[in-house]
Amino acid sequence: MTEHFDIIDEDDNVIGKAARHECHGNPKLLHRSAGVLVFNSRGELLMHKRSMKVDTNPGKWSLSAWGHPGVGEGYEHAAKRELKEELGIEAKSLKQLFKLVYRDSVESEMFCIFRAESEGPFKLQED
């Protein structure tokens, strides 16, 4: 099944939709991304190393959890879903930290970054 994303303008208004492979190959297609920084009570940050199977930045270190909202899905909902899928935890509360646009030669994303707190235990996605 092909994954689709909302295409947005610089003000984060939805102006269309496109398949994941189109978005990750055409920097003209600005799309949304949600990331979470998970800290424990000692202020330590959980980071993860990206799978070698992903289509962008394989094997690189990243935020605690990261992903794309699906068509019609909000940033916070996507962030909570990614925490469950990637770390096996339920977010009790998320605090939105900031949003910014990132562009490179391959893609363009509007990042929305959240903060969460958890002591685990974590159940990491196998891949």
C-alpha cells in the first residue's frame, strides 16, 4: 500500500497530497513531519539510530521518535502514534517545542518537534 502525505504551503495550509516516494524525491513538495524528544527524569535524551531500510538518512542518529502525519492527520496525533510504533510507549503529555521548514536537494519538510517524558520501559521497533 502506498503511503500518502499532505502537501502544504509555507503557512502549513494543505494544498494537495502526494505519495511518499514523490515527496522523498522532489524538494518542491513541502510535506509534514513530526518528531519527539523523549527525556527521562534525569534529563537524559533517548535517541535512535535509523534503520538501514528507510528511504532517507539510513543509519543516521535521529530524535527519539520521528515520522510523517498521514493525509488529514495532525502533528500531535502522528507524534503519539510514532511513540507507540517506534518505542512502545503511550505519551501522557506532549509539549510542542517548535516548527520549522527544512529543505535539501531531495525533500522539503515542515518539522513539528515535541517533548515528552518517559522512564520506559521501551519496546523498540525491530527494524
